[in-house]
Amino acid sequence: MMRVSSFGKELKERATTGAIRARESLVPALQMTLCAVAAYSFSEFVLGHVGPLFAATSSLIALGFARGTKLRRVLEVGIGCTLGIVVGELLRLWLGSGIWQAAIVLLFSILLARFLDSGVIFVTQLGLQSVLVVLLPVPPGGPFTRSMDAVVGGTFALLVAFLTPRDPREEPRVELRALMQQTAEVLRECGKALMESDSTLAWHALVRARNCQPQLDALRLTLRASDEVTTMSPLYRRHRSEVSQLGDAVEFLDLALRNCRVFARRLTSAINHAALSDDATHSIAEVLLETADAVDVMAIGYAGDDGRGRDSALRSARHDLAALSTRLHPRLLGVNRLEGETVVMLFRPLMVDLLETAGVEASEARDYLPDL
């Protein structure tokens, strides 16, 4: 009975998640549908191609839901299709048609694609086109009508991408805020680990910091797509500086998270060896928790779409982080043992990274730190 109840709950959760995903995908799905139909119709009625399926399929692949830049996908589809047909035709003339010939052509095409480019779509298109050339009869109009259809599909996808772009700042803002909130939680867990003398919490903070890497990688892809939109779309060209600023913040935040991992690892050891006095423990934990609050404010600032509110939040975060930086000296924090001093010394570069993430110049950020 319990198993049936658990299965029903899981099924309900999957249905809810699927419904949300489908609702959020409605507009892109409509764009993909209209683009595929338009590309197919253009190839059939304007160019006179018979059954131009590759026009529809290439537009769907180029415009699809995948992350990354649409321009790159369009180029991968167009070049992959054209080169695949060339390779397939040349090998068909040499080897003939058949199953074993198709196997050789497919293997050669995949290896050639991997040699030329690392893109998954490029490999797929080159391999697919070359093997279809060997297996399928030549269409009316010659083999390169399929290549033309692929170019048509890619071009229509590119037009849709440029004519109906989303605000290139929206997605990076949301993802950057989530990543900064994760960073704040890492710092908060480190502070709680000190307050409770629990090295397991510090280790959990280390694991959380490591798990942020996929988010960072995804955010870089998002920013690459946003940069492409601001470069090529006249509607959003004025936002190039803001997208660039978001990109800079991501790179500095990456450094901060790397230092978070180093810090959390050292903190685990310090807790296990009771390297900090009660006063030092309280002081460092207080700094960690206040730093986490400042990072939360910074996250709100970067996620805001109101210019004044955004600047105000970032200014507040910079002020708070700068004030905390001035306290990062072992003596000021009541630290009197070597291992405790190491904990403070490791937190100093982390604070510099956070200040730079908030928009402070590197030299100015280092000047906030007290001399040793």
C-alpha cells in the first residue's frame, strides 16, 4: 500500500513538473513550428524542391531548446549538412551504395566531424547527411538540393532568433542570482559550522561549493547567447555593457567559489583540531555570516531590472564587504594559533574576489585589507 502511495506521489510530481515545463515552452514551441512550416513551404513553393524535409528538420534543430548560441547551431547545421552531402557523394561514387558502404561512410564522417569541430550538432548533421546520401536515392534536382534545404532551414531559424529575441539580460540575471545565493549559503554553512563546532557542516559547505560548478558552466553558456543577441540584434545592442558586466561578475564569482572550496576544506581541519579559541570562533563566524548577508544583497542587485535600485543594492553590498574586509586580521579576530591564522589568511583572497564581483577594482579591494 505504501509503495502504491509513493508511486502515485511521484507520478503527480512528474505530471506537475511536466505541465510547468510545457507551459514555459509554449512560445518557443510555436516559434519552432512556424519556422519549420515556413522553411518547408519556401523550399517547396519558391525553390521548387520536392518534399524538402531537411528544410524543416534543420530549422527545428537550429532553433531548438538547447542552451548555447543559436548562431552557432545554425552554422553547425548548415555547414554540417553541406559537408556531409559532399563527403557522402564522393564516397558513394568510390564505394557505391549499400549497407556496408553506409557503415564505412558513417564512421569516416563522424571521425572527420570530430576532427574538424567539437560541436555535437555538427557531428550529428555531418554523419546523418553523409549516410543518407549513400542509402537514399538522389532527389530530383540533384544531391545538393538537400544541402540547400538545410541552408534554408538554418536561415529561417536565424531570422526567427533575431526578430523575436528575449531580453538578453533576463536569464543571466536569474541564474547569477541563484548562483550568488548558493555562494551565500556556502559562507553561511561555514559560519554555522564554526558556531556549532561541527566539521560535518563545513564539509557540507565544501560539497555545496563544488556542486556550483555545473551552474557556472550553464551560466557561461547563457551569457554567450546573451552576448550574441546584444551584438547582432539592434533592439538590445544598448544592453551590451550590462551583459558584459554580468560576465565579469561571473568570472570573479568563479574565483570566489574556488576560494570557498579551499577555505571550507581548511575550516574542516581547524574545527577538528580545535584550533580556534571561543573568541576567535565567534568573531570569524560573525564575519562569515555578515559576508553571506552582503552576498545576498549583491545577488538582489544583479538580479534587479531597475537601474537605481540595482545600483543602490550593489553599492550597499560593496560598502558592507569593504567594512568586513578591514576586520580580516588574525589579531583583530582574536586568533593566536598558526592554524587559526591560516583560516583568516585564506579568507582574505576570498573577500577580494567578492569585492571584485561587486564591481570594486582589484587594487582598491586589496587596499581594504589590513596590513599584516
